[in-house]
Amino acid sequence: MDNLLYKEDTYKIIGLCMEVHNQLGKGFNEVVYSDALEIEFIDNNIKYSKEQKFNINYKGNILPHKYRADFIINDKIVLEIKAIKCLTSSHVKQTLNYLAVSKLKIGLLINFGEDSLKYQRVIL
């Protein structure tokens, strides 16, 4: 457990997500949690980009539609947030796709839609 990739960064992000969940609870749309997280990132001097677009390459062609990651933290962690009843394997696959197109190694999948915050580390 001591050799987790970006351990301190991921713990900090999860902690901020817990703070947002503690303050807002469940029941809001994803965009509300995203806005609250943005405030936490600013207040905690965390470098982030919101809804960063990534090209999708198909047989050497760039497709017209882009992937949009909810957040990229410190240029190394994909943060995908949800506000749903429960996470499924398709959400993990979506996060893996974000990792593949972004060339990043770790993602955090966070669900604000349950009674307590649920999160999952996703590694490419």
C-alpha cells in the first residue's frame, strides 16, 4: 500500500471530495459537485484543468468528437465524477478510456450520489 502511485495527491483529492460530499450531501447534479470541487481546488492551491478535451485517433484519423475529462489534476491524475445511484463497470471503462487518450496512468472515479462518498482508483 505504501507504493501507490501519486499516493499523497490522490489522498488529498479524495479528502476534498469527502469535504464536498459532507457539505452538500447526495442529490445534486454532477455539475454542482464539479463547481464545489473547483472551489476546493482553488482554496487548496491544487493545479487543475476542468473539462479538458482529448482527441480520439481512429486509424490515423482524428475523430471530430472529443473526450472531455471532468478534471485533470496536477497534469497527472484524471478525476471523473458521478452523481448516480451506484458505480458500474462501464464507469470504470469510461475512466480507463480517459486514461488511454490522455496518456496518464491513474484516475479517480468518484460518486457523490450515494449516502457516503464512493471512490475507486483506476490504473491504466
